[in-house]
Amino acid sequence: MPGMPFRIQHPTLYKRIVVSHNSVLCLGPSAGVGPSIDRKRVSSFAPSIVSPKSKTKSKKSSASEEPEDFQEDIDLKAFQDHRVNKRLTAEEKLDLYTLMVRIRRFEERAVRGYQQGKIGGFLHDYIGQESVAAGSIPLMEGEDQMITAYRDHGQALAVGMSMKECMAELYGRHTGCSKGKGGSMHFFAPDKHYWGGHGIVGGQTPLGAGLAYALKYRGIKACALCFLGDGAVNQGAFHESLNLAQLFELPVVYIIENNGYSMGTSQDRSSTYVDCLAKRAEGYNMAWDYGNGHLLYEVRARVLEAMERARKKSLPTLLELKTYRYRGHSIADANFEKYRTKEEIKRIRETLDPIMVFQNLLIEEGLLDEDKVKEIDKAARQEALEAAEFADQSPYPPEEEIVTDVYWTTDNPGKHDNQGRIFFND
Ligand SMILES: Cc1ncc(C[n+]2csc(CCOP(=O)(O)OP(=O)(O)O)c2C)c(N)n1
Ligand SMILES: [Mg+2]
């Protein structure tokens, strides 16, 4: 609320100038506008200073241009010593690595199913972005909740949904997590505090505020994670959500998974911004942060700080994590090398692949070796294969189910009046 100190984190991923460890650079709103800024501290664990990438209006870029975002000197070990990572046991670290490998092998198997004509509709894969789900979701505890957009498979596996129920959903089978009626974009598992899977760009952002509102209303100390893409930041609903989240001081963490593209449109062509997208939070007097989403340790550190702000102080945060998708917007996007260069994709794969980076760190930490890497990979491939076989052999939803699970009130007659009264007359 007014007067609240900001916690400002300068973009740390691209155009990095390493000056010294733990030195920081603060940014405030343009001189003369905006509320006062606490310039004392960015973050005790910020590894380096970065030079600002100032930009006030959109610039057209074509696939032939050298993207300015990807020429860096990145500290791949950043945040290794942050308390949230230091407290991890060897087993837990291996679990996080395994989760990323499982997500990738699941997605690859799903792509194959799509190409074989076994999966209809859309299929948006998460390959390249695994560290965001694996770095954030396992930090959920107690009554924490989460919600995301249609690129939802990684988060689903991260909350503990099985490959079988996820793959069956992709195949449109009744054994799927949404009974085969949701498909790729509409995974659901409320019992695991996973509230979807939403196909309308930005549509999940007011719902994310709603989850946080419900927690606060009921006096529960927990937070809601709400993931969105870089393309969703220009939706009106998102800005209404930010306004209400700060106004009501809701315990919500908005995580922009900035993979650089909205379908075939680059961030530069679709958004005006200064430095980064998360800085828009200043317009709502909201805390914000920005980081390298390729690095699992960094994701954990930044997400934890935002979750603690939500849980302990009931305050929202807008956190942007820079990430990348290697394949097309969906598997039907055959032109994914047309709106960006092959070199760009290759460079990210070779230098920042989240699984490769974490694998190297764990090898260095003495927790992984070649045999263990192969073993984890083999198990993940086998699990994905078995999930595809399970999906293939599962039945389609019965005809009579075509009208169920559309409106909650139709499936639960008589209960809606009750719900309404509880909410509005309390
Ligand atoms: C309200 C709305 N407008 C347009 C679309 C079509 N659409 C689907 S995905 C997408 C791009 C979103 O990109 P981004 O938010 O960056 O997510 P990403 O696909 O990169 O994960 C668009 C425009 C939609 N689903 N909903
Ligand atoms: Mg995007």
C-alpha cells in the first residue's frame, strides 16, 4: 500500500556486466513520478550488477537480426548458496533434476503421439522451460495453491500428477485428469491445489487473485502462484488483477514465464516496456523481481522470496523469469524457425538448457555421474512410454458425459444458493 517500500530487482539475465559479488543496482520509476523507492537493497544474494536494457517503445525485429538478449556472461552457479538451496538434501536435488528430465521425456513422447494422430486439438509443450515449474512448484506447502495457462504439462507433473493421467488427457481418454474432456490446455487437479490449465490468454490471472482472496478471506496463511506467459501481460484482465491484488494486499505471486514469444510474435514486437516486463508492477505500487528462469537454483531463490512475502505479509509480487521454448508455439506451429533464427535456438540449447545446466552443477557437486544420468533418463523414457500405452488403451468418455462437468451448479443442484449466501452475506 502507499508508502510500502519496493523491493526492486534489476534484470539479471541479459547484458550482464559482472562487477563483484553481492553488489546491486537499484532502479526506480522515472524521476518525479511514482511512489518512493527503497534504494537500500535489491537482494542479499544478487550475484552481480547488470547494465540496464532500456527500452521505451516497441522495436520491430526480424529473424535475421542478432537478438540482443542472448549475448551473455551468465553466472550459472548463481544462488547455489541461497538458503533455499543450501537446505536441500542430495536426494531432494536429484528429485528436482529427475522432475525436469521426466517433464522433458513426457513432452517428447506427447509430441510423438500428436504426430501419430493420437492427440487432437492443440498441444503446447514445455520443452526448455522445465526449470520454472521444477524450481517453483516444489516450494508449495500446506494450503498453497497454483494456477497456470495452457502450457500446463510441466506444472502438472511438478504438483505430482502422474504421467498416465496427463497423457490420457492428451489422448482425450476418460482416465485423463479432466476425464478426457479438457485436453492439453485444461489439466486440472484441485486435490493437488492445481486449478488448471486455462486456454484464454490472461484468463487465469483474475482467478489467481481469486485463489489468493479466498485464502485471505478464510484467514489461511498461504499463497497462490499464478503463472502467465509474456503475451498475457497486455491483457486488460491481467492489469485489473494486479490492481486488485495490491489494493486488497492479496498473497499472490504472479510469475511471468517470459519465453520471448507469443505465438510467432517476439516480445519486442508485442510489448512496450522499460528494462523488463515485471517493472510494470511499479504502476500498481507492487513489489517485483526479475531473474534467469533457466537456472533452477535461481528460480527457487526468487520464487521463495515472493512466496514468503505473500505468506508472511500478505502482499503480492510480480516476478518475471526469462526462459525459452525450443519448439513451436504448439506442435502445429511448423514455422517456428521462421520468426527467429536457428542459431538463436541452438545457442540457448547449448548454453542455457535448464537440464544441462543443472546436470553439470550436480556433477560438480558430486551428486551425479554418467551412469546415474543414464539411469534417470532411461526411467523417465520408460515411464513416458508406459503412459502413452496406458492412454492408448484407455476408453473415451461415455456419450452421456458430454453434458457433465460444464457447470458446477448443474452437477450439484441446490448447492449454488448456499454458496452465494455464504460468500455475500457473511
Ligand atoms: C484472449 C486470447 N487472445 C488470443 C488467444 C490466442 N492465443 C493463444 S496462445 C497466444 C500467445 C500467448 O503467448 P504467451 O502468453 O507468451 O504464452 P506462451 O505460449 O509463450 O507460453 C495467443 C495470442 C487466446 N487464446 N486468448
Ligand atoms: Mg511467451
